[in-house]
Amino acid sequence: MTSETVVTILCGLAILVGVAGTIIPVLPGSILIGASLLAWAIWGGAGPAGWVVFSIGIIFVAVGMAASAVLTGRKLKEHAIPSRSIVVGLVAGVVGMFIIPVVGLFVGFAAGLLLSEVLRTRNLPTAARSSWAALKATGTGMLAEFGLACLAASAWVIGVWIAAVNG
């Protein structure tokens, strides 16, 4: 097995983890995809095609990260949800991850967000509405980043195929 093959396999695995990381916040996401694309362009043996794939993929990664931030941020501002509530939700999510395997991160985030909003608004129905809006905003941002991460991964797969056919 050549060093280019090893690099290609490792980059493929890292890209797969990166795509999963756009949905599962504990894993590294889009940044890992970008780093893997760069590593493959440098050491993957694809030559100029590797740099074309990196350029296309990094555009998808950057747009995905920006879209996630903008979509989520805009909805949070629209519903006047403070950063503090999101931070409390994230901390509760991390704690939940250790208490409830697999789904604890999501359950903890939702519970922490709701608790923070109840303490802030002193009204359960209002807190539930704002928490639901924050969860939808977060989900929309994650979905946008996931879709664009998949496009970046697809560009890499096409690049690997082209490099294999030509090389």
C-alpha cells in the first residue's frame, strides 16, 4: 500500500467523522473536513486535481459554517433568546451526555435551555416557546452545515475517483 493510499484512507475517515460532527457536536465537524481536504491535496498524490478538490470543498465548508452561524444567530435574535440560555443548554448537554448515553447531549441541551428560559422569563409557556424556537434555530443551522459538509465530502469522493482513474 502506497503512502498516497494511506493518506486517502485516513482523510476519508476524517471526512466521515467531520460530516458526523456537524450533527453530533462532540465530534469535530467542518474544520476537520477542511483540514482533511488540505492534507489530501498536499499528500494524497492527486496533483493539481487535489487542489481543485480542496478549493471546491473548502468553499462548501466555509459556506456551511457561515450559514449555520447566520441562520441560528438570526433566529435567536428574532426571538430575543440571550446567549446565556444557549450556554446553559450547552453545559447541561455535556452533563447529560455522561448521564444518558447516546441521547443525553440533546436531552441535556433542551432541558438546560428550558430551565434557563424559565428562570429568565418566570413563565413556563413563554419559556417553552422560546426554547422550542432556539431548538429549531439550532437544528436549521446544523442541517445547513450538514448538507454543505456532505457536498464537500462528495467533491472529495469525486476527486479520489478522478485521481484513481487518471493515476
